Amino acid sequence: MTGPPILVGVDGSVPSLAAVEVAVGEAALRQRAVRIVYGDRWAGHPAWANNDPAGELTGDRLSEPQQAIRDATDRAATVQPVTNPVPVTCEVLPGDPATVLIRESAHADVLVLGHVGRGAFAELLLGSVAFKVAAHAACPVVITRGAQQTSGDVVVGVDGSATDDAPLRFAFHEAFLRGADLRAVHAWNRPAISHHAVAALSDTGPEENAHAQMLDEALSGWSRKYPTVTVHRQLTTEPAATTIVDVSRRAQLVVLGTRGHSRFPGRRLGSISHAVLHHAACPVAVIR
């Protein structure tokens, strides 16, 4: 198998093991290897001076990084395809986990990560590592959430901006690889109507037609490149995040672009991506 690997960040948590399963599935679809990485923020601590945190995955007493890597490789083995299993490598790298994964994402095809990490509060909807990596990674990031479905649509949010191209490319390719339908969701807001123009509320046809045309134009080029992918168009005046979270309950994957240009860390995800990452019922791919 050639090409950049599917990178998966692990920390020994249950969500990170779910991420390993998703990564193996993605690698099988894309004919890539899986690279399992544990970012160890304590590797440079004096207590580790005479101990290799990566070490050999043998013996009865394993360090926390070693145990996390062993659990991840064991999980990968249990979900390998029956035919053409994907190569799996693993390593412990020193450094803050988010920083390590963002750096290593420059050499990955896709990065897969659990929505929360080890030690997170039970009610936490999205961990700090997942949030930072989704906002700053150099490759597409898949955050695992909910149940891993093998049926249902691939859902993509379309807002009509110039940044739609990358999410659409990824979503069409995923739908093609999975043999799934694609559901393109576009939400539009009706303009505020004064009490003097209540009669105009029922006359939304021209505006809706304009949004439908925009959606058709955004999809047409990709439909020609992927003629076997069936596309369902969904226009709504409901909030985009609410609609996408709802359809995620019946989806394999949700694909979104990043929004915003803030120079502050953690502000590179727009409000829709932010909300969906917190509440989706299936894995969410964030495409920069």
C-alpha cells in the first residue's frame, strides 16, 4: 500500500479505541496503512530519564503509553478485513498530544480521533485535544461520535461559499468508497419580515429557487466526477446545525468545512462545525 497513512491518536480511552476501529475501516477503503500514535506529554520528565516510554510491548508491567498502544493494536487486529488486512504501525511520541497530532497530520491522508480522551468528565461532549486538532490539522480530521454505522448516507453541509469545494470533494469520495448515497444539506434563513409585510411570508418561492440553484451548481461538477453516487438535496430554513445533527442519526458520516479566520487558537471552527462536533450521532469529518 502506498500513499500517506491513516493516522489515529490514542490515549487508552474507550473513544480512542473506537477511533482505531474507524481508522482501520478508513484505511481499508482507501488502501492505506494505519499509523497509531500516542502523544506522551511526560516523556521528557526526569522520572522517565532511564525508561523508554515506547519500550517493547512485552512483559507484565507496561507503562500507560505502552498499555494504550497495546490495547490499540489489539483492537485494530480484531477489526481487520478478512481479506487484504491493512498494515498497522504504532509509536509513542514525546509532546503534548494535540501538538503531536497536528504536527504529524502533515504526513497523513486522514487523522482519526475520539471525541474525548482519557480522564475526561463523563458529561463532556468534546475534549480539548479533539477540538484543537479539528481546528488546526493539516489533513481531514474524523472525530468519532455515536455508533459506527455501515449503512445510511454520507451527509455534507453546503453553504454556497468558496470553501465548499474541499468538503464536497471529500464527501463525494467517501460516498463512492462506501457505496453510499450523498445527502447535501443547505440551510437558508428567510429575511426578517416586518408586520407591514406579513403577506409576503407565503411568497418564498423565488428565494428558495435561488438557493436550490446555488446548491445544484455546487454539486454539479462533483456529480459528473462521481456519476455512480446518488445525491439527495435537502434545503431547509431550520438552523443548519440542528438539521445536520438530526440527519446524523441516520448517517454513516457527516462532512463539514471549517469556518472563521480568527488568529486565536481554537477559533478556527465556525459555529456550525462546533455545534455538530458536540452533538452529532455519527463520526464527523472536518475538512480545512
